Amino acid sequence: MTAAAASSADPFELIERLGVVPVIAIDSAADAVPLADALLEGGLPVAEITFRTTAAAEVLSRLRDARPQLSIGAGTLLDRASLDAALASGARFGLAPGFDPELVAAARDAKLPFAPGVMSPSEVNAAQRAGVRVLKFFPAATAGGPAALDAIAAPFAHLRLRFIPTGGVSEQSLADWLRLPAVLAVGGTWIARAEHIRAGRWAEISARARAAREAVERARQAHGARN
């Protein structure tokens, strides 16, 4: 994907095509570009940089400037300060672990594609009433896994809401999530773990990214064969 295409494309459309978005907590901005290169080498031109570390905003800024072909998003947005930092640093999309109507409104005003977190029908209903159409199902495994999301999403199927399950998803369980029509993609925390980034294990991260893409393709082919 070219830099121009990455910057102009709807980030959630890109994430849907890929089927998986790496969810990354990175401690040092010095690792930003090598990380981006590892993901791009593995065929994943997207990354969610979580605001769980103090380096997040600078990481986003460096990626924006040095690797514009990578579609960068900000995760763990908990308040207006983190949202503003994400916007200033070039985030093209945002996610949060929970639903905050004020944060949803602020993201909408800023024209930032934003997926708040939900784990119950009440939260899904509140989010959709606020105009949200892409939601983060979190923590996905603890909240009951694919069966729980399937049941929670069912009453809202006519609204065509889409979900990004994150938290406890693995390469092994990826297919179980992607078979659900409501799932846009999964959040992949296993692809670039903090300890692997700190150790500079870029080849391993590339291999994990490539394996994740291959797992998505196998899951989609299997789902298509069953239908």
C-alpha cells in the first residue's frame, strides 16, 4: 500500500480487509521505525499504539513522519487529554477499552474514526445511540469469547454494527472470532509483544505478522467453504 493510499483510506475498511490489527504497547520511541518495518515486512500495514506507555504519542509522531504507509491508530484512549495527544501525533483511528459518550462525541467532532469498548448489550445500545458503528469487544476472552459476542450482537444485527474483539484473542482462536458476521477484525496483542520489541526481535515480529495474515486467510477460506 502506498503512503497516499494509507492516508486516504478509511482505516476500519483497511482493518476489515486485513482481518487483524496488531495491538502494541511500546516503551521506547527509538523502536518505532524498526517495529513499523517489521510489521510492513510481515504484510500488516496497520498498528494500534496503546496509550499504556508514556512513549505512545512520540511513537505515533515518528511513525507518521517516517512510515506514512503504515496506518497508525491510538488505543487505550481514556480521556480528552489522550485523545488530543493522539490527534496531534497523527493517529488515523482510535480505540478505547470502555464507552464514554463525551469521548465519542469529541472523536466525532475531530472526525477521528473511533471504536469505544463494550462488553454488554446495554453498552452496545448506548454506543449505537451515540452514532457508533464500530465497537471494540473488550476484554474479549474474559467477557465470554465468541459465543458471548454472538449472543450480544444478535439483537443489533439489523443495525449492521461491527466489532473488533481484543484481549485474550490468539492466532489459534482467531478463526472462531472471524466466523462471526459481526466481527470486523480481531485485535492481535500476540503479534508484537513488549518484551519482543525491547529485545529487538524484529524478524520474529515479522514472522508473527505474516502468520497472522495467513491465519486470517485460512479462516476466511474455511468459512467460505462451509457456506
